[in-house]
Amino acid sequence: MLGFIVRHLLRLIYRVELRGREHYDAAGPRTLILYNPGSIIDPLLLAAMLPDRITLLADRALEHKWWMRPVCALTDTQFFDFASPAATVSLVHALARNGRCMVFHSGSLGNDPRYTRILEAAGVIAEKASASLLPVRIDGAISSMFSYSRHKGRRRWFPRITVSVLEVQKFSPVEGLPPRERRRRMGERLYDIMTELEYRSGMDRRNIMQVLMDAVALSGRRFPIAEDQDRHVLTYGALLLKLSVLGRAFRRLFRGEKRVGFLLPTSLPGLVAFFGLHSAGFVPAMLNFTSGISAVLSCCSTVQLSFVLTSRRFLAMADLTAMEQALKDAGLRLVYLEDVAKNLTLSDKLFGALGAWMRSAPSTPGTDPAAVMFTSGTEGVPKAVFLSHVNITSNRYQALSMLTVGAGDKLFNCLPMFHAFGLGICTLLPVLAGVRVFLYPSPLHYRIVPRLFYESQSTIICGTDTFCAGYARYGRPYDFCHARLVIIGAEKMRESTRSVWLEKFGVDLFEGYGATETSPLIAVNTPAYRRAGSVGRMVPGLACRLHPVPGIDEENTGVLWVKGDNVMLGYMRSAAPGVLEPPVDEDLAAAFAEGATSDDGAGWYDTGDIVHVDDEGFIFIRGRAKRFAKIGGEMVSLAAVEEALREIWPEAVLGVVSIPDPRKGEQLALVIDTEDVTTSRIAAHFASRGLSPLWTPKRIVSVKQAPLLGSGKFDYRKAKELVLEKG
């Protein structure tokens, strides 16, 4: 009777709906129920909505909580100390005796050591009792007044709640390991299931403007979402108003266009302009103003741009007047934010204010492009990477399912918005998730960034090894006293950088791995699970395959291919402007055509990195299959550098290799069979061509005879040995 009353009250108040009843009926007699914890009413929801009376295995710390009384009335509740090994036997007996059990603790899914211990205990229970695992996804409860994160943002009184029973999972035992290691491995497996469940429960396939409107409704218009170095604060309400008004002006200025070039720094105006373009239905093409004039012009041509949105103040401060003139000479129309602000009409302001008040968002499909990023491949010219709304939002949920980040945090973003990490993780993730963000235009100011991080009381920062080493060199010991999470990506993290951060700031660094084509996160180490020398474990919702590499016989090693919601829509190349090439594995496609496989190869992306994946899923990068170098986090094509050098010495035999650099991760070295070659001459030529200074080789080795293979091709391995021998 009590269950009947509670069930109908929940349906009345929260409009609770049960889905996937057939999966519950298909579960065996011994089933361990797993769910994505988000609120203290989770066990009440499951007890009331599931057909049978379940046994609740609860943390002893909850025994005297008042809100546990109705839960105990609806379930057969048993309290245990999950940290006690003796409790495991009792838990196994309870599962074997009662059939359907659920483990409950007071805490959200995250990197809490107590939570990982509970997962380990649950894994032992499932294995010892030969139980199946039944995942249950609860949507909506985390937004209620009973949410675990209720103190971090505004909650809803009566959100709609859905309880979805997913397919039964079989839990295979872990053999041949010591008991302690087996316990840890089983907890790790359950953690993977829970993060996958967390990702699937949060995944949103709408466009980013619709997701932004939800964030505003949840956190409130007065929530201070963004701040800059001038201490200007942008609330959600101000962001909505400004983007709506700008969107009206953009709609008039860029009428008939699909994409608009975006040449702005990481700043409050840049943030507003990005969302303003989306509110007007345009796709921002994020131009890398550090890549050189020729690269920017190539990018504009590749995606067929007619307009570039920029700022006079920014162009002057960044000394980009030559690029400004080159864009104009190429026939592109530059639109300056200062002029847009001055020429706003009364209609723009009135209808923009109305749209902000109504929280109106365009109905753009989530599968449409949301941003165009640019990268360089081995052919030496920029490629356009088209990322969809789903790509960006999925990567946000993938990151948040593994990393505990909430509205109580503040993310310090000094990475450029033209970089996938700077845009997807450091800008859009916090703004769409209700996490405050501090915007600063350059990561290269090693003396200023640490001071601003301290003054802004930020808790999270992302960057490259080069940047973090610079911050450690000039930062004061207390500058990062508020730091809770520091993530390193784009280049290999040196152990010396991690050691100095631990010694000077008392802060640990976590290495991750990504690519522009994956929006960008692929893998990351977390406080709960990390492995020295690795880039972490794969994010949920992302499948991987390893293509074998001739000459490499190491087990579970090969070129990494990935497929998932965060993998790009495709490339657009300079050789075929306007033509989108979706990612595909040609080998799988050929096998599918012959009927040898059920996978047609569509959606698979080749990362170009040779990796090793250990038994626990940690990824170790062994090398790069493609010829490029990452200098200070920026990708540099060795083939493109060689082509530019041949313009100076067309008759010479030359080759460019990358060698380790103690500060920037890698540096370029030139091996050439010509004398009187100097870096100053190369730098002057590159500057005249509008090429990036990063392309200039820092080491030059002149030889009488260039190293060649038997086939007549340049021997890069021998060239690298020559450079290293010269010291």
C-alpha cells in the first residue's frame, strides 16, 4: 500500500516514467542494480518504480539519516561498512538470498576514494555471487532540490524524471591476479560501466544554443558565468542580451552566408560574438592568426569565406595589420566588432532584448556544423575540420563523466579559441555546464597567468607541458593554492614538469590526449585512475581500433582509430573547396563491400598516432605515424617546411626532422648538403612568405652528402642520428 501511494505521488509531482521494463524482466534471479547517482531520492525512485521489492545494501553512514526512513519502508535495507573486508561475505549472501540488490551510498559519481572503494566492494559481490549487472539510468533527479549538487547552482522544484532500465551486463571474473589486484580491477570495470551510464544519461543531441538556454534556466540569469583580466563580469543574463542583439545585427550583415571567419582572441567580446553568430544561424570558422598569412588565406579559400569577423583593437594589439591588409587584398570583407556595436539599430536592440527575455534559440539540427577548426596534415596545407553541435556537446559530457567539475569551480582559460581544446573544453564546456570561466587572451605570459590564476581564485586550468613549465618557472608558490585540477595535453608531459609542480605548488598534473578531429578529448588520466607515462583511459562513448604497423610487433600496439559521437563530420581540403569528406576506414569499407564484416567503416577516424593500450585500457603513445611535430602544442608539418626550404635551395637535397626540446617538447632540425645555411636567412624568407616562425629549424647540420635510402629517398632515421650526434 505504501509503495502504491509513493509511486503515485512521485508520478504526480515529478511525472516519473519507467522505461525498459523488458530489460528488468530479462534479468536473472541474481542481479546487482547499478544506477547513476545524482540525488538522495534515487533509491526511493527505484524502490517505488521497479516492479519487485529490492534489497538495498546501504553505507552504514546513512543508517540514522531521516530521509532514509521512507526508503527503508519500501526496501529490505541492510547497512554495511564497505571498507570492511568482512562485510563482503555478508553482501554476497544478501545478493544470493534476495536476488535483486542495489548498492547505495551518499555521494555523486566522481573521483571520491570512498566511492571507488564501494565500486570495488560491489565488484567483489557481483563476482562471488555470479550476479548479472542491471544498469538503470535516472534522468532529471540531479536537477531537483534533492540533488547532491544543489549547493552549486539553482535547482528545479519539480523536474520531469525518467527511470530507464538498460540492457543486462554480464560480469566476467578476473582470473590469475592477487586478491587486492582483482578487487581493484573489478572496481575499475564497474567504474567504466558507471561512467558510460553517466555519459549516456547526460548526452544531449540538440544544438549548443538550446543547451545554453537550459544552462541559463538552471543557474539563473544572475549567475556570473565569465570574467576577464579587466575584472569585467558577464552574467548569463548579460550574455543572452548581448548575443541576441549581436545576432540580429549579424543576420543583417552576413545575409546569404553559411560560414563566417572568426578572427578574435579568447575574451568576453569573443565569447559573445561566437554565440551571436550561432543565434543568427552562422557557423564560425575559427582562424588561427598565429599560423601565418598564407595559412590563414588558404583556410579562407578552403571553406569559401566571404566575411571575416574581427576587431580593430585586437588587430592593433596583436600586430596583425599585415594580415588584415592581406585578407582585404584577397577580396575578403572584414567586419569589425566596434563598427557593429556603433551601428546597432533600434530594431536590433528591441527584438534582441525580446529574444533574450524569451530565451529563444534557433532550431538548427544537432548534426549540423557548429564550428570549423583548422589543422595541418602531412601535405603541408591547412585542412578544415567540421565539428557538429553533437560533437561538441558529447565531448563535454564525456569529460564531465570522468572529471568531477561543478558550479563551485572556476576554469582559467588562456588557450586560444581557434584551438580545439581552447574552444571545446575550456570555453564551451564551462559556459554550457554552468561553470564559471576566467578568460585571458594568451598562454605565453608566464609571469601574468599565475598571478591572475591566484587573484581570480580559479580552481581548474588546462594547458601544454611547455606552458605549465613556464608557469612553474615564474609563478610564486601560492599562485596555484586554489588549483584543484590541472590537465596537460597537446604534447608529452615531462616528469620534470610534474615534479616541480608537486614541489613548488603542491599540485599534481594529469595528462590527457586529444585531437582537433575529436572535439578534442580522446583520453585522460583522472584522480581515481591514472597511470604514469600514459595519457589516460578512453572517454566513454568512444570506440577504438588498432591498425597494425609493419615492424612493430608489440602486443596491443598500432595506429589508433576512433569512432564516436565526438568524432568530426569530416575534412574540407584546399584541393576541393566546399566538399566535405566524412571520416571512413577504407579497409573496413572494402571488407564490408565483400560481405566480410558488418561494419561499413563510416565514422572511423585515423589519429595518426602509434599507441599501446594495456590490459586496463591506459593509452601510451609510442610515436607518430604521420610526419608532423608538435612545438609548444602547435602542429607543424615537416613536409610543408621542407617545401618552403626548397624555394631557397631548389637544387639541394634536404630533410627536416624533429628532435626533443627541453622547453617546447620538440624542435625542428635541418639536414642539408649545402653550406652557408643560417637560421636568420630562413627566418627572413619565411617572414616574407607569411609563414609561422615555428617553421624555422633551430638546428642546422650541413653535410657533404645527404643520407639516402637504397630507393633514393631521404633517410630520415639517419638524418636524425646525425643531428643528435652533432649535439
